[in-house]
Amino acid sequence: MDDDDALPSQPQRIAPQSGTAFKLRRGDLLRVSDPFGEQVADLFAFQDGEAACSLSSGRSIDYASKVCFSVGDVLYANDSQPMFTIVADTVRRHDFLMAPCSQEMFAKLHHCQGPHPSCFDNLCRALQPHGIAPHQIGTTFNIFMNVAIDLDGTVRVLPPTSRSGDFIELRAEMDLVCGLTACSAEQSNNGSFKPIDFAIVRAAVAHDA
Amino acid sequence: MDDDDALPSQPQRIAPQSGTAFKLRRGDLLRVSDPFGEQVADLFAFQDGEAACSLSSGRSIDYASKVCFSVGDVLYANDSQPMFTIVADTVRRHDFLMAPCSQEMFAKLHHCQGPHPSCFDNLCRALQPHGIAPHQIGTTFNIFMNVAIDLDGTVRVLPPTSRSGDFIELRAEMDLVCGLTACSAEQSNNGSFKPIDFAIVRAAVAHDA
């Protein structure tokens, strides 16, 4: 085991309207922070080495019997295995209904003509070196995204309630390949694009591979 | 063109707690009926010949800006192509949040010990001859499933509001392979399991393959 394994990795910054990918081992903690406030980060994940096992909004909502996830809640994979447990959360307002923003979303909802950066494209690019194809990227866990659901079922995207320094912390419940973005959608981020910070606290392991 | 193509196909009955699969051509109408009332039917679909293109709850909710779908609403694929348009609906209460019921769901939520029939297993069995693997089956459009979302995000599964003879009709917007069930979950069907009927009205086509 590397002595640094139990220490937080160097915090990383995701530039505005971009994305990245990284691996977590079971037990690792992922902290996602909003350095300037009102900025969404889309998260998707696969079991490391088994891309058929991926994050499932439908299973997670069913098993939690709620659409708002916070401390103590589990995000499940499509095969019903736990992928993440939320262990800290200063915001308590995230979305698990919406697909990541995409070129098609900007065209359909915002009549955008030209190319527009998007979480979907950024996840595709970041996860491609891990062998992930675009169609395998499903509904993301949209950290800090503030979606109101009215009693008639109408969904409204509101400014995030996150302020500078707010964060969420998720424990990996299996070895994972994760994609994470600083969201590219005007409406989701109250009209401006900011970076997202993340850090990984490595779990102590007896035998490092 | 076969003269029968513009006529409704013989209505089919799906036995309680079972499922089936069938193909639709673009323009076909699929009518799903509840013959006895309070019975849910889970629907999933793939583009015929392109299993990477499949039904997406996350895209559909995003593009509709609502979680309750009825007449005029479009169900989208993961690549943002329209798959279905709802053209008739006597119930107006369906779910698009929940994964299909599964062995794991019955164990997790209802402490079920032994095997339990499930929509997920029934969809897997029905779609396997079409080359579909279990992990490719995502969040279903749960016809007649009555899910209340409280303002705090709590989700409650209530008895369906469908009565005997109620139906929904969906137009296929591309050539499709569909899986459809008569749902196996006690809670979703007010405690009893009934069949589901469906019929296909074939679109008139100039040149039948």
C-alpha cells in the first residue's frame, strides 16, 4: 500500500463547460465542491471493468422511494448493486430525473442553432478512453441541480441553491469509472459557467493492486 | 402491401404476471388496454436493428419538462430521436420514474425471500430472442402506474386509476422492438394481478418489405 493512499488526492478543478473521468476504488470518498456557487456537476459511473453495470436513476428512485437524494441515500446500478452512498451534503438539492444536457437539448428547448458545449459530449469525450460508448451514458446524478416538481408533474429548472464552498461527498461502494462535468447549460447554472472542484480520499487497503 | 396492414391486428392478451415482445413499424399504433382495471403494463423499446438506441426516461422528462405524460407527449430515445407519440389516453396517469419491478426490488422493499415474478425478468425473457441483454433494459414507461410525488420529493405508489376498458394509444415514430408486461408487483396493482390487452393498428405502407 502506498502511504499516500489514505490521504486526500490533490484537489482537481474541472474548467467551466468541460468534463473529466477518473477511477474510484471501493471505499474511496469523492468530494465534489462548488467553488463559486450556483454551478451544477453531472456525475455518471460504471463498474470498473464491467461497463454493462452502470448508474440507474430508475432503480435508485424506486429503492429510495424518493426523487431527492441526500445523506444516507444510496445510488444504485442497473443490476441493483449499490454504487455510491452519500455521506455528506451541505446543499441537499440535486437532480436525478434529467439526462445530461446535450446538443439536441439545446436545439429542442432553447432553439440553439450552432454547436454548444454539453455535459453529454463532455462525458462522451472523457469516458471514451475507458471504452465507454455514448449510448451507454444514461441519466446522470446532477449534483447541485435544482429541479422543482410541481404537483401537476411540471418540472422547472431553477438556479442551484449551492453557495461558494458547498459540497457533497459520496462513498464508492464498488470499484468505479466515473465521469464528472462542470455543467454547460445556461438555465441550470443561473446563466453563468463556473468550474467544479473535486477531491478523492483514498480508502486504506491492505493490499494495493 | 398486404390488405390487412391497415386493419387492427388481432388483440392480444398478456397473462397476469407475464410479458411479451413484438415489433412495430414507424406509423403503427399500439393500443394498450386494461381489461379489468387497476393493472399496470411496463413498456420498453429499442430501435429495430439498433439496440444501442433505446427508450430514455431522462431525455423524455427533460424535453417535455414534466414527469406526467399524456396525449401529444413524445417518448424519446437515448439519442434524442422520438420513439413514440401518445395519441389517445383515457387514464392520463402513468409513471416514467421507476425501473421495472425486479427480484431485487421485491427483496429490498418487501423483504420477499423466495422467487417472485417480475416485469424485469419478464422483459428479459421476452426480449432475449431479439438479441437484447438484461443490462440494456432501462427505466420503463409504466402505463397506468400511479405514482404520487410529494413536494418534499417522496414517491408513493398508489392504486392505478384505470378502470375496465381504459386504454392508451401510442404511435411508433421509428421501427421498434417493444417489450410489454402485465405487471407483477402487488403494490402497483392494488394487490391483485390481472391481464393486459394490446392491439396494433398497422400503418398503411406503399411497399411492404
